[in-house]
Amino acid sequence: MADQPLQPVTPTRQGIGGFFRTVGDIWEHRQLLGLLVRRDVKARYKDSVLGMLWTLINPLVQLAVYFLVMGQILGAARGIPDFAVYIFSGLTIYGLFSETLSGATGSIVANSGLVKKVYVPREVFPLAATGSALFTFGVQLLVLLVAAFTLGKPPISWDLLYSIPSVALILVWALALGLILSALNVYLRDVQYLTQVLLMLALWASPIVYAWTMVGDLVARAHLPAWVLEVYTASPLTLSVLGFHRAFWGAATPADFPEHLLLRMGIAFIIGLILLIICQRGFARLQGNFAQEL
């Protein structure tokens, strides 16, 4: 045994090609990824009386609070027809971003037992959190469809296809940020708490409880440069929310959205893919000492 050469357990993946080798490794462990997703979904509602109903309770309570406080008491609903569908569509896509990012950030620490004992591509843990968030999102999306048919104009036009790039945009950006934040969280546990603060700010920095046109009016009244509105609109979360409004908010008009919305979403998606590669490379550099830190 002493004469045998040492063999590394973790394969080396240097350079940009390492990203694609990692993708192949994850594909080889796809069954494990599926098991982790199912485990996360089951563990979330374990020993709960209401079980999966909690998937609906949280967004519905949020909807009721924002609809009553922002819509009726503060008067935001007066300028937004079918306000219930408007706000719930924004909360649904924001919920996917929030749950994916928060779940991915804490995923490595939450699976420290597996990380310390066996080798698997560490990226499967943030991906499992993303799969769990997609399950919750799917349930809420069904509720949104029912609400759109019941309370507003049914989304039966081609605009419904805007939901696809909206979801893709959220997933690529949330996964990219989740990868690097999950690695940083191993070394500095404050990252997961900072993420919650940033998510709270992101909720109010997106046109969810107010209209995108209100931001344009504010920029004009304050005599701010036009690029302020462009920067606000270029946010991937803002574009995704606008895309979901375009898909499900039947009372929308072309004036409620920026020009070339689909092109803006495409550019943001390409930037997100580049960011995903960069963040995965950063994750790969940081993962070497995960077991020791955990």
C-alpha cells in the first residue's frame, strides 16, 4: 500500500472547459439530484398537519396583505385594473427567485453530512434547492391560472408565452447567484442572513405592488436622467415580473411595458448565462476546503 501512488478523489476541472465537465458530472449524478429534490420537498412538509397546503397559504396571505394595505388602503389598486391578478402574478415569479436563491445559499451547509463523507459534484445541492423551488412554483402557478380565469381576463393569447423567458431568466440568475453565495456561506455564515435582507429589498425594487409606469412618472417628476429608468428596467427580476404581467395580467396595455421587452429579456438571459459560468468557476475554486470548514 505504501508504494501505491496517491490518486485524487475529486477530479480537477481547471479552465472554462471545467464548467462543461462539471455539467457532464452532474448529468451522471442526475438520479441523486432527483432524490435530493424529492427529499427536500418531503422534508419541508414532514409532520405538518396541513402539508402541501402551506405552499398556497404563504403567497395567499401575502396577496391578501398587499391587496388590502397597498391596493385598498393606500390606493395603489385605483391605477391598476384587476389588481389581484397583477399582484399575484408578480408574487408568483418573485417567489421562485426568492426560494431558489435562499435555498441554494444555505444548501451546502444544510447538506454538510454528505459533503464531508462522500464525493458528489457539490453543485447538485444548489440545483436540488432549485428543483424544490420549481415544485412550489408549479403549484402556485396553477393557482395563478385559476385566479386569472376567475378574477380577470383569461390569459389565452400568445402573450402567455412571455412566461417561458421569464422563468428561464429567473432560474439562470438565481442559480448563478445561489452557487457563489452557497460557497461563500460555508466560510462566512452571515451570507445567508444578508441574502434574506437583499431579497426583501428586491421585492420592493421590482414592479410587484406598484406599476412600472409609476417609476417612469417618478423619474420624470424628479427630473432624473432617462438612464435611471433604463437601469431599473434592466434588472432581471424587473424584466421577469414584467414578462409575467404580460403573460397573465389580462388588463394590460402596451403602454404598461417598456419597448422591446422580449429583446431585453434575451440580452439579460445571455448575460445571466455568462454570469452562471463565472459563478460556477468561483464555486469550483472555493469548494476545495468545504469539508474542513464544515
